[in-house]
Amino acid sequence: MRFSDEAVLRLIVAVALGAVIGTERETNDQPAGLRTHIAVCLGAALFGVVSTLGFDEFKAERAATNINVDVTRVASQVVVGIGFLGAGVIFRERTVVKNLTTAASMWVTSAIGLTAGVGDLGTAAAATALLVGVLVALKPLRALIRTQVQKPTRELALRLAPEASVEAVVEAARALDSVTVDAVRVGKVDGCARVALRLQAPAGTDLESRVASLVARSDITDIGITAEVHD
């Protein structure tokens, strides 16, 4: 494949589209931001350029040789390869899963870069606009769903004082207004009782204030609180 103005244009467009997506992620302080999304988009675009323009010299000889050129194989390998990057971004901290949206945006960015690389610049630009629109415009809707529709849930890991009563703490949790105790697990850590509770409340309930009143008890010496899935 020789130097081509068309190839350079495709790569420039891919860099610009990756930068648009990366900027949105960067402003939200995500681990994969501007440079990562540009690199993903540029790399995928380069694979697309090579798959569509890099084998031109072989096409004329294809009928007279046993050379078989399948450009779709490059695209399939890009899809597989980007999975490793996405998996590296996602991590779990106890029951909290973080960076799912960033991993998904990297996956879509690779598809956008590949689309630009094969020369379909209009579709790549449209996909970029749709992705950024989803990432930005759906934030208020997501917040509305979480506050008005989604049932708030919290998991607590409570370490009790040596002489504390497990039954008293569990009963206090059950007595919280509009709160349901879905699960209770009791164990011991360094000779002290440990109670794990899963609390759920109706949509729109201020569960945080209920949890605060529970963990303020004097017979609870240590707490661990897990919240929702973060992206």
C-alpha cells in the first residue's frame, strides 16, 4: 500500500471522532479518557485502511494465484481485540462494579474507527453523534430513574461491639421506616459479631437518612456500605 490522501483523510477523521468521545469521558473523570479513545479509534481506523487499501496490489493477481484476501477478518479481529481493553477498564470493588459505560464507549469507538477506516465517514460521524448524545443527554433521565423509579438498595457490613446484641441491631434495621431487610448474614471477625444486611426501600425514599440513623448506634463499631453500580 502506497501513501494515499484518502487513507490519511480517514485517519484524521477517526482521530477527530475519537477525540469527541474521549472529551466527554475525560470531563466525567473516567479512567479511559481523551488519549485512550483517540488511540482506540485511530488504531481501528488504521486496521480498516489496511484491510481495504493495503491489498490492492494483490487483487489483480487474485485470479491467477491462490492468494485469498478477506477484509472481514480484520474487522472481526478488531472486535475481539478491543474486548481486552474493555475488560481492563472494568473493575469490581466488593459488590460495586465501575466503568461499564466507559468500557462500552471504547467498544463503540473501535467500531467507529473501523467504519472511518474503511471509508464510510458519514456513518462514522453519525455514530459518534449518537454515542455522545446518549452519554450526555441520558444523564438527567438516568438520574430521574434512579431517584423516582429505581428502588434504592444498600448492603451494610456492621461490626458490633463485644457485648452487643445481634438481635437488637437486626430488629432496629427492621424497624426503620419504609425499609425492608431483604437478607441477613451473621458471622464473627476477631471475636466480634459481624452482621451483613441488605436493605431496600420504595422508589423515592431517602434511604441514606435511614441508614445513617442505624449506623449511629453506639453498639456498632465499624461499618462498610456499598452503593450502586458506577460507570
